[in-house]
Amino acid sequence: MRWSEIEQVPCPVAQAMAVVGDTWTVLILRDALRGASKFEEFQRATGASRAIVSGRLSHLVEHGVMVREQYEEHPPRFAYRLTPRGRALQPVLMMLAHWSETHLPGKSRSAGRRHTTCGHSFSPVITCSECGEPATPDTITYDRKRVDVVKT
């Protein structure tokens, strides 16, 4: 299977990867969640070429993750803002950062998460929506009948 065919796979992970599963795209989302909105900000923060940043921003706009808003007419300049769909990716990136901090110590600095309601630094935790208990790899099972297997 080719990467360009991933969105044909009827799996929620494959579907998400078709939209955000590229290194540059994830870094652009990271920067957008930190407040970046201009093309030059994304290029500077990621170090990607203009063509890559342009392509990834267009892809995110096409998939409703970001919107493009003109802020200057001459020359035309645009800002890229996260939509509610894009902002909903914040917990995903937060968990990726936490995984790196935990399993790749010394490779990066801490993301420095602070909960605005209580003011404390925290580690993200996924909980069960029904009982409120932490959901961990040891406490989660999957219905094998619903898992789609992709043949390569």
C-alpha cells in the first residue's frame, strides 16, 4: 500500500494519519497551538522549505483543520488559524510530547504544561469517560470483531 492510499483504509488511526500523519504537519500544528499563525512563523519554527510549509498548510485548510484569512492586501498575506477541528488535536500533541518526555529523556526539554484552572504543572492522563478512572494500556481491550486488517 502506498502512503497516498492511506485514506482508503477504514480505520480511525489511518484516517487521522491521512490528515495529520506527517512530520512537518505535526510540527506546524504544534506551532499553531502555541500561537503561530503566519507562514513565516511556521517556516522559521519548523525549518522546513517554503514549498513544504505551503503544501502542509494547504492540506490542513483542505481538511478543515485550519482556515486561511487574509490580513494584508498589498502584497496579499494570509494568517492560518486553527478551527475547532484543529484545536481538538491539542490533547493528541500533548500526549505525544508527554510520551517523548517519559520514554526519550534528555532528547528534548519539557513542554512545561500548566493547568490554567488550578495553576499546577501536570502530566496528561487519559481517563474513561464512564467511570473516570485512568485508561492505560493494561486496562484497555479492543473488540477484535471491529478491528479492520489491511492486507499489503
